[in-house]
Amino acid sequence: MRSSPRRRRFLHERNGTNGVIAYHAFPWRSPFTHIRRVPKAPDAGRATYGTPSFPQTPDCGCRVQCRDPVLRRRDFRSAQRRIHAWRNAFSSTALSADGTVSCATCHRPELAFTDGRAVAVGVDQRQGTRNSPTLIDLPSDAPLFWDGRRQHLEELIVDPLTSFHEHGFATAQDVADRVGEVPALREAYARTFGSDAAIDAQRLSAALAAYVRSIDTEPTALEKFLVHRDTARLTREQQRGLELFRGRAGCTGCHTLDEKRATLTDNQFHDRGIGARHREAGLGVVVNRALSSEPERLGQTIPADAAVAALGRFVVTRNPKDIGAFRTPTLRNVAVTGPYMHDGSIASLADAVDHELYYADETHGAGFDAQDRQALVAFLSALTEARYCHRDSTCAPSATPARSGP
């Protein structure tokens, strides 16, 4: 019997020592889609099925274990239905105090899950202080947010929901109450956790986090070039830009690049000249204000206070060396995710390249001519996934437009 397309999406692995068969969905990385079958014991009357397993290996599509066991059971078809329900919830403006803002307001699928603004805009058109980063290919083992104040995606999701300047709910319980009031959200919750399950913010954030992890990635022209050694994937100018990126420009010091996977970030924190360290006056006052803020209130303080937000990693570590340091963003789809930097203060990719080259060496970029800079910009377009190429006029010629979302 021929296998169905859905069946063929699974990778089949066998462990010869204990007979365990694990099915992993590919290329999805959601906790919904992993099931482990336990082999029948010799003296058992029938096969049993154990708790879903999430091995942390490169062969497994899942990067982070889901914290709620209800999300870690059932099969792939059921997982697809639940992911679709929470994709709709991600785009629902009901998840805001005034019904005008959704998660997709700041993370638009057609813009590689960014919003095209300098800083986020929330309920009542309140402006925040940080640029909305992409949700594609989030790290599983590194701090999140520009300042790294959250370690897990489930924790991250609660912050914007309960921020006065973003979704506008006062408490996490208010978010849970709203889910209970909206039929579509209530139905998605019941489908995932059961009709008798009490609605709470912890499970809600787990479900939204699982959807975010299901956002797939597509290989870029650069990755095809690196893996298959297909020189046709990059133009000569882009290949020259790659040489500069790896060499004199020193970009891989922060935007890591290997032969198989272009993660394009070290997930570390660096001061690149945009932040509170470079304020000429008033830094001490701002530092004292940050020190007086309770750590658990950072999700409220940072969107409301641009000066404190400019302190970067310092607001978490309280280490003076971290003033003005921010997490290295991924460069995947960078050509379509401007404006750039933590505060959206650099409008164009060319300007961002000029800014980074200023810190590349002691000459402040004097060793890079116009052709070098143009080659680097051209190379960065090779990091655009095919589905977003219609938004990047310099996209690699081997890439073709595709769908605009997951």
C-alpha cells in the first residue's frame, strides 16, 4: 500500500538495542508532533504507549520540551488541528484588553514575523521601546528578548500580554478570563486540554509557545550553497560578500556560520554602539532607576521607559559591563525584517552594514570601499527564505517566491 503524503512526512528511526521506534515530524519543531511507541513486553497481553519523548538530539525536530503533558500526547493529525486552532489564536485581537492587538500585530507572518516598525505599537496606539524581532528559528537553550530576561518561550509570552504598552492586560488571570469569554479561544483551549480543564495562563502560554515553535524554516540560498556546494545559488558578488563576512569584516564573530547550518547568531550579548553606554549625560540617574525596579516588573518597566530599555543586558545582570549590550539577532531573512537594532534606529540594511563595519576594526570601517559594502548587502539577501523573496528585490536568483506564512 502506498504511503500517504502525511505519512511520508515522518522520519523513521530505530534503536537496535531496545527496539524503540520514534517518529519525528519534519520539518516542524513543535512539541505537538512527537510520539514515541514503547515496544510490547514479552509477557504483556497487548502493546502499551508511553509518555511522548522529546530527545534533545540534532536528529529530533523538537528543540524544547513542552511543559504541559496534555500538549505532549496524541498523534500527528490531532496535533495539526490544535496547531491550526492556536495559529488562529495568535492572530486574534481578542487577546488584548481593547480588542485591537494580536500577537500577529507585531509578528506578521508575511514580514517574517516582524512588523516593519521601529518599535512595537500596542493597545491605544501606545509605543513601546524595542523593535519586534522575528519568531523564526528561536533558540531553545539561550536567553530570550533583546536583554535576555526570559529563559523559556512560555515565560516570554506572558510579558507582552500583561504589558500596559502592548496587549494591555493587568494580570495573567485577566488573560485567562478573556479566553473563557471568547468562544473561538475557549474552543481551542478545550480541544487542547479537554473540556473540563480549568483555563489558566500557564497552559495558555504553553499552547501559544507550541505554535510558535511549529513555525517552520526554509533553506536559504546560502544554506544550499554551503551544503550542496552549488555555486549557482550565489552570484559572484554574493560570494565575495560571503568571503568578507567570514574574513575581514569579522561578522561571524557574532553571527555564527558553519558548513551545515546558518544559525547566524551566537545568542550572546554585545555592545555595538547603540545603547545607554553612549549617552553623554544622565546615565547614573537611569542606572539607579533600573536598580530600583523589581526584576519581576521588567516586563512592565522596559516597554514604558526607553532610557531603562537602552541599558540592555544590564537590567537583568546588574553588571556594569553589560550596559548597552544586546542579544545578537539572527540574520535569517534580514533583508525583509528592517528597521534594525534593538530600537529600530537604523532604517536600511546598507546603513546597518555601515554601522557594523565601523566596529569591525580599529580603522572604523575605512578599509572597506563601496564595492565591499555593496557585496556584503548583496550577500545578506542570500539569507532570505524563498517565501519572502518577493519582498526582497535583491533576493538570490535561485530562490523563488512561495507562501507568506507557516
